[in-house]
Amino acid sequence: MHEPARLFGTPLSNYYNKVKIALIELERPFTEVLHLPGEQWPDKGSPSGKIPFLETADGFIYESQAIVEYLEDTTPDHSCYPSSATEKARCRELTQTIELYIELPARRLYPAAFWGRPFQQNLADEVLQEVSHGLRILGRRALFSPWIGGNNFTHADAASWTHLTTVSNALRALKQPDVLSEGIPNLRDYLKHALTRPSIERADNDLRQAWHNRNQKTTS
């Protein structure tokens, strides 16, 4: 029986939700601790000041993918990876493709989309080109039948749902072309199907509630 871990961060973070989904899927007990980015080591927070981070009986773990791998390594009776080494590598490959070639360039739009910073159309045009390139790479490897790697839900689906939903919401908020659906025609059906997974449904509900709470604070 694992001791409950403590997940620090906010449901507004897509990387936080990636870890949260892994915790739920691997049936690891945990509590959530609201912690905004920017609080620096060593007083509190992660060495980089980023979220999420996880407090465990073994100490603190930082960086979302390192946390996912730690959870896998310490949960012998459950896994969200395929059993074969090759398929496991492909799962990690899909996660990295999404994070490096789609989410990372799109992140430059988040300040304007979500936090009220000035919008620059020239920046958006540049980002859209990079994201479209990333989608072409993803389209060569992803299956979406029904999950991103095939028949079974994996950690790549957790990353895919949280990142692609965030990018989609950012583009919609800034009234930009829906390059995600253009690049991957069955993406909408995939994201809708992902919500049938209880872990993703919970993450989605908590994300919506977090945005509702934030909007109430800014308007009160």
C-alpha cells in the first residue's frame, strides 16, 4: 500500500493534469496542493520554479515526465505503458512529439490566450506554422484507433488529451484557424472519446472548475 503522495500545482496547468491522470490511472492515492509557478528553491517549490512537482515518501520529484516514470517504476501491479519494449518506446515517442513539436511552440501564445497579455498576430502566424509542422509529424505516427497508439489507453493519451486540448483552447480564444483539426481530421472525435475515460473526465471537470474560480476572482 502506497502512502498518499501530494501533487503540487494547479489544474490550470496541462503538465499538472498529465501527472494527475497518471496518478488516477495507476490507482495511486494522492492529495492536491494548490501551488502556483514561480516560487523558487530552496524555500519552497521546485528548483526551476515550475509546476507540477510531487511529494512522496521518497522525497520530492520534479518535471512531469520524470514524475510519470517514477510512478511507473514504483507501481508494479499497474502500468499505462504497453508490455513490449518497442511499443513502450513508441508511446514515449508520441508524448515527446506532442510536447516538443506542438505544445512547446504553442506555449508562446498562452500569455495572450489565457492571461490577458497583448496579442501579436505575427507571432501567432509563426506559431501556427510550427504547430502545423508538428501535427504532420504526429500524423505519421499516431493511430487514433481509438487511442493515440492503438487499442489501449497509455500515458501518451494523457499527454495528448491535456496538451492538444490546451492548444486548441488557446487558438480558439485568439480566434485563430483550427490547425489541429485541419492537420488531424479525426482529432475532435478522439478528444471527445478521451472524455469517456474517468481519469480524463475528472481532470476536465477540475480544469473547468479552476477556470470558473479564477474568472470569479478577476471579476469580483
